[in-house]
Amino acid sequence: MKNRAPVMAVLCILLLSGCGGHSAAGHTAAGDHPAATSVALPEELGPEATSNSYNDADVMFLQMLIPYNGQGMDVAWLADSRGVNGEVKKLAASIVKSHTSEIATAAGWLKGWNKPMTAPPDEHDHHGGMPGMTAQELKLVKEAPDEGFQEKLLNTLIAHHDDAVQMARGALADGSNPEVMDLAKKVEALRSSQVKQMLKLLGQ
């Protein structure tokens, strides 16, 4: 995970105002709102969707998934340089890998449909708001003392994954594109499985 910079192209996704550098944590003063996130897009996006039949819910799910996964990666990357056990490091690496793949897929479909990579904040408001970690929550993870860092990291990722499950279920309920439906099912299943892993790690 440490050598990610050469193979990533950084796209600044503005969830609020301003855009930080690599990590979003702490760059937004409004701690009760989702933080602005610098999303690292793979240099090669996924292929375009085979179906051009989609609705607003399909597009919104993809537009929310990209910055949302960026937030999750910002947290998971912290395991690379902090005191966590091997199982947590392995899980964090798996999260970064799956999130990167999902971002590439979502971005490829949005590009093929001539849709922006993210929607304006008011569009998120129409769909119940943009979920996500706040700047303050991200800051607390980064500044957690070593003896409590692993627990803080896992609890933060669990909450973030739970939100992603709800996003996926919303897409499954309201979307129409079969490929988006398949992605939403995979997101729901993978996040649920990873939450179980993290709960087990917390209990050790």
C-alpha cells in the first residue's frame, strides 16, 4: 500500500468546500458534515457498462460510492504506518484493494454514461444526504494514541461499512441497471463480511 502514488491519479471530489492533499482528514472545519475527500482514481478506469438503461438511483449510487470509498481508504491506509496486528493490516489492505476496484468500476460506468464522478451536494440532499465520516471523526482516528488506535480504526471502519450497506440496499430498492444491481449486491455482501471480521478482531 505504501507505493500507491505512482499508480494513482488524484481526483478531488468536493463534498463540501475546499480540497486537501492526499488525505481528507481534518481539512474541513465543519466537523458535523462529511469531509472533503481527495479520491485516488486508478489510472485505468473500468470498462463502460454494457447497458445504457439506468435511472437516477443507479447514477446516484455510483456517484456516492466513489467519494465514500475514498474516505474508507483514507482510514484503511492508516493501518500501514500505525501499531496494528497482522490480521488488521491484511484486512485493511483488502479494503483498499476492493475499494479501488469499485471506484474504477463506478467511474468507468459514469464516464460511459457522460455523468460526473460526483453529484452536487444539493443532489445528495434530495436522496437523504451524503453519508460518510466527518472531518472530526477522521481526525480522531489519525490522532488516536497507539494503545487505542486499532480499536478506533476498526470501530470507525465498521460504522463506515454499515453506511455502505445501507447505500447498497437503497440502490437495490430503487435502481434499475442490472450491472449496478450486481455491484450493489457485491458491496452489501463484502461489507457485511468485513464487518463480521472486524467485530471478531475487536473481540480478540
